Amino acid sequence: MPHLAAVGPSDGLARAGEERLAGDESARGAVRSERRKEILRQRREELGLSQEDLAARLRISVRAYGNWERGLVKEWTDRKLLALAEALEMSERQCFWLFRVMVDRDPPLTWRASEDSRLPDDPAQRDYLCDYAALMESVPYPSFLVDHRWDVALTNSAFDQLFQSVRPHPTALPDDNFLRFVLFHPDAAAVLEDHEPAWCVPLLAQFATALAGAPEDEGLRSIRQEVARDPFMEAAYRYGVPHWLSTHGAGVAERDGAVRTVRHPDPGWGLVRCRMVAESSRMLDEMGLTRITLILSAPQGAQLGPVRGGGIPHQQPTRLRAVPPLGE
């Protein structure tokens, strides 16, 4: 029954509204509490570390760290959170997200994550990767280096631009671990078109092959455990992938040459055809890295990449000299 705005609802309705809001707040608080616990456990497992390993890094007892991971902490101080970020090898963005989830504020300005945490120890390999980063940056297409766990070692600006709208996430950022991003980030479907059939299933098939080849790899086992905790992903992994492979053949799981669709952040582009090109070199192979480049087919009227003078080149379609053009 309507009521006068100046009078407001009855006391009973007001109490009911307050109880509903309190219930909603309680539910949000419970979800937030569980999320806090997941961040530490998931990141630890992603690194292949035990609670004993983390306790040793933090120089605290195993029991104390176990309480941290279970959320049994009286107060999350900056010192504790920064120590966790360091022990969990978090990037600056991951540290930001850790603070936002744990204490709903930004980390102190003094925090700066090490950008060298994933670079090899060998000076020659580090020097090679620095030069290789310059090579990748010269390419107008999104390009990134990954290892067998899909941990991302390098990205170029075009890759960062493609995923610029992706929100922070403690374990599934596209430039941290591409497989986790595809499977678990809530924003993945906004960038990767036909997300489930075109991206999740092929990567799950590649992951199954990698895990079969290295069943004791802690990083891969951590991803497998996370897949098992997601009912949809577990069903896709156990039933969807085998059916998909038996129907289409093992070749459809190859990443090199696969054609997908992405949604470009530039509204003038929209949905863009994307071919994945996977390649390596002797030095990259020694480091266990593969370069993946997403060759985007520019829509009519759009071109890739600036040129000297600030203009945009008009790109003529390339052709193989040994193959005559249509009509000849």
C-alpha cells in the first residue's frame, strides 16, 4: 500500500528493510572473508609453496602463518601485508589488490614490487630478454612470452592495450598467468569472444597435456586444484575436453595457427579476428619460454601502429611471392 513520502513507511516496514540490509551486509562480509582466505592460499599454491615455506620466508611459525591464511588475524597492519606481498612475490598491481581486499585501502607509496622477479639469473639470458623485449615492442600486435605453466615473462604495449580494461585480480591477471586469466578472471569473457568454447576448452586441453608431461610440477598442480574447485571448469576438464578432442581431433588444441576472436578496446574496431602464432628460438627454448603473438585483422578503414610524423600508414595486404593473387 502506498505511503506519503513525508511520513515514510510504517515502523514494521522500516524494521524489515533494516533487517534485509543487515542480512545483505552480513552476506557480503562472509563472501569478503572467504575471498581474503582464498587470496593467500591461491597465490601460495600458484608458486608451488607450502605453508611451511611461507612461514620460513616470513620468519614466523607455521602455526602463525596458518592463522594468517585462515583469516585469524586481529589486525592487518601495513607491515604484515607488505611482508606477505614480498613473500608471495606479488607485483605492484597484485599488492594493490591485496590491500584493497584485506583492508579496503591502497598500499603505502613506499611499496614498489621488483620487476626482475621472473628474469633468469644468467646474465646472458637476462641481456637477451632485454633485447627481445625491444623486438616485441616494435611489433604492432599483442605479443607475450610464456613458460610451460603459462606464467607470463614479457608483454608488449599492444598486449597491455588489449587487456587495459581488465580489473585487478590476485592470481589471474593476463600479464601474470595467461591460463589462469582465461579460466578464472571474471573479465576474460569481455575481451575474449566465444570465451568458453574458443578459449577455455582449447587451453584446458593444452593444460591437460602439460600436466600429463609434468605431473609433479607444483605450479600445474595448483592450477589443477583450482580447476577442481570450480564445478563448471571441472566438468569441462573431465568431460568436455575429451569429447571435444574426440570430435574434432587433437590438432584443434594446437595454439600455433589457431584462429580466435577478441574484442578490441578501440570502439572503432569492435570484434576482431585473431590468429595465434607461437614461436621460439634457441635462447628462448633454453629458458623454457614461448612467444605468442595475436595477429589481429584490422577492420576495414583501420590500420595498426603509428609511423614517423604521427600519421597512420595505409597498409597494403601482404602476399606470398610464390602464390599468385586471386584472378591471375
